[in-house]
Amino acid sequence: MKVFLVLVGGLLVMPLSATAKAKTIRLEAGAVERRDSLVELDEKVVGALPAVYQTSGGDVLQVQRSAGGVGHVVLPELAAGESVMLEPVDMKLAEMVAAEREGSRIVFRKSGSVDPRELLIYQAEAGDLPSPEIDELYRRGGYLHPLVTPGGKVVSADCPPGHVHHHGVWFAWTSTEFQGRKPDFWNMGTGSARVEFVSLDRFSGGTVFGELVGRHRYVDLGVKPPVTALNEQWRLRVLPPGGGEVEVNRFDLVVRQECATEDVLKLPTYHYGGLGYRGNQAWNGAENLTILTSEGLTDRVKANTSRARWCYVGGKVDGKACGVVILCHSKNFRFPQPIRVHPEEPFFCFAPSQLGEWTIEPGKEYVSSYRFLVMDGEPDREVIERHWRDYVEPVKMVVE
């Protein structure tokens, strides 16, 4: 048997032996142009996954295995309608994203450089309040802040003046009914309810992304002893800077909620509640915030209560344009979800309760999935639309 050695990126790469269990895979772009596309590989279909694949075009793709026999690679580039072959090769892995616990926070950074860039932070246990004048009711954990652009700009805020219950990226329900009471899990200052961090199932860096799984609970304080109405799981995946023609920091957030009792949680019609995002305080004021929705709306008043597949929220920090795009998955409840855009403050929310009353019922998991693009510069609608399609129309995998 002949053995061929290939020099890739200055490293010697040797194809795996014919006896290896890994199979040759073809990835098909479909109708979407792919740039730094996150691709899922199912071991039940492809067999045992190698540590590294090489494409027929010469790109080296590291494999990251996750729970449940699923692996992931990042496909650098593939034109719409094209396909590429993957061959398993023998090569050492390099960590791309690091995750470290620093006190009550999990910090994600880009690996592989002398000056590792911070990407974002997950606040686990409730952290310190920024001012002793803020009531203890507002102390909470289980949220993301800061979000940092590839250029180092912070594009989120925590406990901003006037809205100290806003925390970077968080999740909570506002108007609810539970066991005859009306707990407000969003406005913690009412004292009727709160969202608590419970535990970290795991967190780690990785060769493709950093990830964590955290647990929270929604506690109704209107009765003694307090009662947990919902249990919540966050699954977070943080990718290194990339994304194609415009470099972005990307992360995926999947929120799973289940009733903690045999009682339903009713959610009446309301104009906000769900996934919340608070932008940099420099964007405060009616003229300082830039909005762009998937439907082309740039007027924040008109955008408010509209339905969108994605929305850009941004402004200037230190004189430089930057912002966040939040992509809403097409499988989410009431997709495309209606949005809340505050008329003066840099606050955004996907708010399915705008469309009428609904319930979270025992035994039925409620799942919400979003992808975030954290970016420098002005938004490009065409580029963002490509990212959204890449998110909801995954690359097709064919085993040869």
C-alpha cells in the first residue's frame, strides 16, 4: 500500500490507514454560500470521527466531539451549489477557544496567540452589584456580559442606570400567571419573583468552540416557602473570530425550559419578555442607536412590534461603529418572532407574547435558539442574511 504525505500549513499530514473506521464525507452547500460554517457530523452515520479532516481543496478541519456522538467542524468556504470531500488525516489538534473560571464568571477567550482576545463572559453565581445604592433584589446570575467585538469594543451593559434589571444577554418572562399568582421574573425590583443561577453542568474550551451548560430556576416569591415555577438550561457555544468577509465573534445560545411542578405557567399578551439584550450605554438616547431588521426597517419606532428573522442593534463606542446581530432560529415558537425595541434606550427583546396568550405546560419542553454575531463596523444586510441562512439551513452531509 502506498502512503502519501501532504504538507499543510507547514505541518506534515498523513492520511489515516485504510483500516481506520472513519469514512469519507461529502459536504454540500445547497443554495447557501458558506463561509466559516459550523457543520455537524453525526457519528451514528459517519462512524468513528477522526481528530482532523482535510478537504479536497486542501483545507484542514479540526473535529470537536460533543455529547451524544456528535462532532463539529468549521468549513472555511464553499460556494452555493458546490460540494467538497473530507478525508480523515492524522494530525495534532490545537485549541481555538479557551474557557476559564474566574471567581463567579466563565471567561471565553480566543486561543493560539500571545495576546488571547476576550470574547464574552458568562456570569454564573450572582455577582457584585455596581453600586451599594442598588437594592439586593437586583443581584442575579445566569447571564452574559460583556460581549466583545473582534476589535475589542464592549457592546453590552450590565445594571445600567434606570434599568438595573437589564443584564447584557439574559432570559426572563415578565407578565405571567402561576398557581393563581402573578410573578414577574423580569422586573426583579417588584420582589414578586427572581431568576437564580443553580449550577454548571460543564464548561470547556475546544478545538472548534468553547461551550458550557448552565442551569437556572424561576422562583415565585409570592408564597412562603417560595416555589420554583420553571427549570431552565442554557447551552452556550462560543466560536473564535471568523465569519467570512466581515470578521465577527459568534456564539449560539439554546435555552430549554420545563415546568418545575404539575402547574402550567401562563403567559398573557405582553409587549416584552423572553430573550433580552442591553447594548452599550453610549447608545442611550433616541439618536444614538442603529437598528436594522431582516425586513429592512431602520426606524426603531416602526421596528418595535414588527416581526423579524434577525435584528442588528448597534451604535458608536469611542467613535467607532459596532454592534450585535441576533439571529432567530426558524424552529422557534411563533417564528418570525415579534420584537421589542425601546424608543430611547439600547434595549432589544424577542417577545413572542406580543402575539397573544400562551402557556408552558408540564411535560412539554419550551426551546428557544439564537445565534449572535458581535461585530465592528456598520451592518451589511446581505452579509447578515447569508449568516442567517447558514444558521437555519445547515450544510448537508453525505457519506461516500
